[in-house]
Amino acid sequence: SRFSSSLDDSYSGCPMQYSPYALAGPRCKHARRLLVVGTIAALLRADGTTSAGRRRGPWSTLASAASFDHVLLQFGRIDLSRAVLAGDHSDQLLLQPKPTDPSKAATAECHTAVEGEECFSHVSWAMERGILVAAGLYRGLTPNSTFEDFQAFMHRRDQDHSDCPLPCPRQPAALSGNTTSEPIGASSVVVPVLAEPGERYATVSQEAKIPVGGAVRIYIVGTSNVAWQTWPDQLHAMLKQLDYDVDLPPLDVPGEIVKPSKAPVCADAETYTHLQTPRLGMVGWSSWGFAYEDTEDCDAAGFREIAGYNVSCTNAWACNPQWTGRVPLVPISKLAAGVRHAHFVVLANWINDGKAAQASSARLACYQGVEITPMDTVAITEINLKRVIRAIHAENPNIVVLVLARYPDTRQVIYPNERTLPEVIALNEAVKEKVQDEPNTFFVDLDFPQGENMFQTLSKVHPNCRGDKMMATSVVDALFKHKVLSRGLELSDDSCLASSNCSSLSLACCQRSTLCYVANDGACASYGPGLQ
């Protein structure tokens, strides 16, 4: 009671609730630590400690080895009277769910939790984090298990006082193909099995450059949006799932990486973690870092003139030389030569041009303190993008260049910022207009659903797994629509972007939704922001 009473406004909005799920947010870090320390201390006192300091009983292993998340899972909604130690694995608590009463189950009304209900929060947290940090607590479930599977498990586990009712059977999605039944709770559910791969995708005429089964070589050039996100890897996996022969040898360009240096762990990570996807992910860089051969044209103060503005020759976030990193410059000739055998190149290297104009310190360092708006930077972006595009086409005019849109700003860490969205849209439209007349060059629009958890807590202002799925899908869709690829994902319109009733969605809507994905079993399942 002493440490519970301290969960007040001093923790900046951390809710005063008993459930550990309510303490999972970023504002509750101190409360989580306090809860864990207090819980372990109470257990050790109850369990007994000898005068020599030796801990006795099964809790000693838990106290010495468990993570914060593990302990939170143990002492939240779990009935300790039904928790047992599993065999020789005494360092991990496993749950023995209370057996279902058949007579009760037969008459129970079903209800699948929806957003806004406490059960929905609990199930979502278990799917997105709990199963990943303490899989032993969810016997019979995997990260690919459905929302209904998790809800049924939680219903069985705490049947007498659960906030989670028995979920309703999943209804068949509007897909062709067969169905199979599998048990869930006290009833069975119908899980749609998607059609054969050839029927899952739309196919265009033979005018497309790359036929189904053809070789595809893709390279991606960007900043932290490439180094700290998974969309390049998801794109690689999608192309393979579309039956393309994806061949990605090393770039031989300074700064090349083949995997993100850090990123959330997504529900479908097993489809791409074994892949190597060469890319340039130069953290903090702006478009000019990729557009010049050297710094010979920079003045004594370290600036070069671009579109009438003095622009820093330092390649780092906020043009801070202390953040330059091991590669200070990527010569444009090396970049163009490195990608010359690609079928298409994605340029995601310009979003920091406008962002540097938004912050006073970055504006001072990058633009020599001149008053410049994000929209003013379009002239700078245009020159630099065209330099890169033309250098690539000088090496190989057949390469398709895709310029990726800037994604929205954030609010409250994880949500798209509706207030600044019109400015971001205007910026994207302006850049699109400047580059769309370049040969073999297309702009890829991005549309993030408002009011949804779309951005990371790991690397703030960067999209999470949901945003990455949408970005990868948008690239595939652009290649399909511009007849570069002869097969693309079957996608509905943008009305499905925020659809969350995954089990009832059509294939096209499931693949368009940022909150759902087609799982390994062929069902449309909930897609979370990822483990961060």
C-alpha cells in the first residue's frame, strides 16, 4: 500500500489502476520499477531469508532472474493459486488454466473484444509484448496466434473474474478457397484459408517490365528511416512472396548495411529476418549528403550554395559534425555505380531537408541561420534528387527510380500529427511535381491512418511495424501500377487502412489495413506495432 499510494501525478499521467497492462505505457517507467521492486521485496520477506542471506523457496529464482515484464505478468491478473512450477524449469512460472466447465461454456454468450474495452487492451498487450517476453505464460499460443485465440486463453485462465468473455467464432472472410475449423474457447471457429498464390494477386498485361518469376534487384537509399525501420526488409519479403527471384548482391558503396541496426520486432519478422537487404541508411543525413562528389565546392565556413541558399557540407542530423559517423560523405559516382545493376532504386533520402528547417538549432547549423521554411527547402531537395536520379540513369537509363514520400510528423510519440499533416502533404505534392518529369522516375505516396498507433517508442518519430508494412505495401503497389511488376498485392482502397476487425476482412482489405496482416496460417490476423 505504501508504494501503491505513490502512483500519482508525480508520474506524469501514469494511471492509478491495479492491472499491469495499464502500466505498460511510456509514462509509467518509474511506476513499473517501483511495482517490481516492491513485489520482489514482499515475496522475499514472505518466502523467508536465512541469517546467512540464502533465499529459500521457488521465488528466489524469480527474484534473481526475471525481467520487469515477466514480474508484471506474474502479479497482474494471474491467480497465484493456479500458478505452478513446471518440472525442472523452476526459473519460469507456467500457468495451468482452470478447466472449462462444459455446461457453462455451452450457455455462455460470446463477445469478441473491441477497441475501447479493457479486455481489448489486455489481449493486444499480450499479443504484442507478453508472448514475446514470457512465452511460457501462454501455453499453446504463438506470436502468430489470432486475437480470438488470445482472448479465449485469457477467458479460460481467469474464468471466475475475467474481464475477457468467451470470444465469438471467427467468421469466414470474403475470400475464395477452403476453410478449416480449429477449437477456440468452448466452441470452434472457422478460419479462412486463402486461395492459391496465383489467385491472391492481381496480374497486369505483358506490358509490365518484370514478369512473374523474373529477377528483381532493388536498392534503397535513405537515412534513419532505412537504418532503424523494417520496411526495406518487409519489401524484400513481399517480393519473394509474389514469386519474384530477388537477387541482392552487396552494393559496394560506403556506408552500406544489409539489416536495420535497430528496429521493432514485428509479428511477421520470421518472413524477413533471415534476408539480407542492402541499403544505405545514413542516420540524420539530408539529400545533399548523397548528391555531391566531394566538398571541394564548399567555402571556408563549410557551406555550399544550393538553390540560392547556403547549405552545410556536414552530413549529420542538425549538421552537427560530432554526429557525422564513420562515413562523412558518399560520393555520387560511387552511389550511381553501386546501384547500376538494379532494376529499381528507392530514394528515401530527402525527408530531413524540411525537418532541419523546422528546428531553430538545425536551421542555424544547416542553413546558416537564414529564415527558411520547410516548403522553401523543396528547391534544395529538387536539385539534389535530380542530381542523384540523373547520375543513376547515366550509369543505367533502364533503372526505375522511386522517390518515397515523407511520412507524417508525430504527436504523443505514437500517433500521426493531424495539425501538421496539411504541411507534410503540401511538401510531398511539391516534391512530386518537381521529379515526376524525370525519365523512369515515380513518386510513392504514403497514407497513414489518423488516431492509430503508427510510430515507434524505440526510435521516436520513426514508423513502427504497422507503418513499415504500409510503406512496403505502397512501394509494391507503385511498381505494380506503373507496370514495372506484372504481379502486385490485391489491395482495397484506403478506407481499409484503419480496419481492425481482422478476422472478418476480405483479403484485399486485410492486405491494405495497417492493423492486420495475412498470417502464416492464411488467416487475417491482428498486426501490432511490434516489440520495442
